[in-house]
Amino acid sequence: MGLTIDLAALAANWRALAARAPGARPGAVVKADAYGLGAAQVAPALHAAGARDFFVAQAAEGRAIRPLLPGDARIFVLSGHMPGEGLDGLIPVLNSAPQFFRDRALRPRGDFAIQLDTGMNRLGLEPAEWAAIRAEALAAPTSAGRGPSLVMSHLACADEPGHPANAAQLRAFRAMTEGVSAPLSLSATGGVLLGRDYHFCVTRPGIGLYGGEPFADARPVVTLSLDVIQARWVDPGETVGYGCAWTAPRRSRIATLSAGYADGLLRALGGKPVMLWAAGAAAPMVGRVSMDLITVDVTDLPELPDEMEIINAAQGVDALAALAGTIGYEILTALGPRYRRDYLPG
Ligand SMILES: *Cc1c(COP(=O)(O)O)cnc(C)c1O
């Protein structure tokens, strides 16, 4: 029981996204513990597949994987240089003029990257702020020379190919990086799929590596299997679980499984047509999701299984997300620490 993470599928997804942007150096986003799947296993597997540029959100995430990766791996910290953070062996992505000056004061020859805001208004230097520090940033001494290791921005709507914000951000990025010789990076998974104009030097795929939309051709990476703790027969009219939210329409066999909303099975899944599988046969979840438990109507299964799958090829991360009214990213990053994580070798 637990999560099975297919490192061969992960590597295949990384290679497939690399092939979609043949002119670029494909990176890998492993923030939030590699979207819940375990950065300590995922990052080395992607390095073995060929990835050299890794992205995390926070310095602590970078420090955790630094000793696990060879020296040729670069680890970029998207939140940049925050006060008091140790950045040894990491490359902060500096997002504002204050971050830039803090970093230069504390790490005068340290490698750094720059993030520009091209319209998302979340992280990055605004055009005027960039204009003010640009010359100094491009000439700033680093470990091996001068200037940023990467100048990047991020797209707000890359998962909607027809959205006008994509072309607007591309124009803004081109305008802000005119004459910049440092490597450029604009695209996460969605941007990779938007085509060549968006690829630049380095890509930053995340969700697509882990089998999620918008990379429709991704191989599934995650299987989640839950232990059956016990089963009981209930008579027609009896109810199951909190709020007596489900009433048996017939004599029903109810199995209680060991995972709940504390494990990322979002409570919003209660009452939705969520299925669980055993030996290729499916049975519906019934009643509310508890903190540690869900209940499943296994009446029609030929025998009571020891465990049942809730994420598999038939009901992927995005399908479960749709039932909960969310996105695959949230399903993955919500997967709790209580699951055993087994890794199929790459
Ligand atoms: C999370 C993130 C990514 C990866 O995005 P996906 O949609 O998961 O591919 C890339 N770049 C930045 C700046 C991010 O925050």
C-alpha cells in the first residue's frame, strides 16, 4: 500500500518534453518535494536522465537536495535571496532590486539569476526597476565570470494556448531582454507546448514530468493504493460515515480504507463519483471523506481485496482533481507524508 512512483515514466516525460523544445536545455522543477513525490529520489533520477538545471521554491528545498546531486547540477531558488537564508551551492533567482543589492552585498562573487516580471505581477523586476539595475546586474562578478546565469520570466496563462497574455508576455520578455547575452528562460510545461518562440535557452517543466496536464501525452507516474482495514454489511436504509451522508439503497458491503483528507484525498471528493480499483474491477467511494479514512461500496466485487487503487491509469491525477474541483498540481502536492513511497527504478 502507498504511493508507487515510476521513475522510468518520470524520465520518459522529461525526455519527451525535452524533445518538444529541441533547441533548449531542459531543466526540471522539483519544488514542493518534487510535487509531493519525493525530491530526494526524483531529482537524482532526473539528473541521471540528463537534467542539469533544477528549480526549487525555497532555499531549504535546495539545501536538502544539494548533497544528493553531483557538482554539475545547478539548483535555482525561485524565491531568490531571502534574509538569513544559506545559499551555498545554490543560485538565487533575484526578483527585485532589494534582493539584487542584498545578494551582491552578501555574496559579491556568487552566481545568481534574474527574474523579470512580464505581466504576471507575482515575482520579478518591473521594467523600470530592471532598467535601473540592468547594467550593474549584467556586469556583476560571479564565480566564473560576469552577469546572471539565467534571465527568466514566467507565463500566467501558458495552459491556455489561445490566451492573449501569452503573446503579450512573450513580447514583453523580448523587449526587456534585448541585447542581453545571458541565457534566457520563459517556459514551464505549458510554455514548452506553446512552440518554439517560447523556448529560449532553458525550459522549466514541472507538472508534465509528474504526468499532469497540460502535457496530455505524459506517461502516468503515480499509483496510489490504500489498505482495506475492515469491511461490513449494511442493510438498506443504513447510513455510512459522517453526517450520515450516504444511505444504502440495498444490502451493501462497505470497506473502510486507510487514507483521508489528511493524506490529500480532498474532502471535496465526498459525494463525487470517485472509483477504487482492485484486480481490474472498480467500486465507488461512498459517503464523506474523513481525516484518515474513506468508505467504498464493494458489494459487487467478487471478493474483498487487501488494498485498492485510487490513483492509477484509469483514474489519473487530473481525473481525481476534476472531481474535487481543483487541478492535478494540488492533488500531487497535497499527498501527505503518511504514505509509504516506493520507487520503480528509472
Ligand atoms: C512552478 C514553476 C514552474 C513549473 O511549472 P509547471 O506548470 O509545473 O511546469 C516553472 N517556473 C516557475 C517560475 C514556477 O514557479
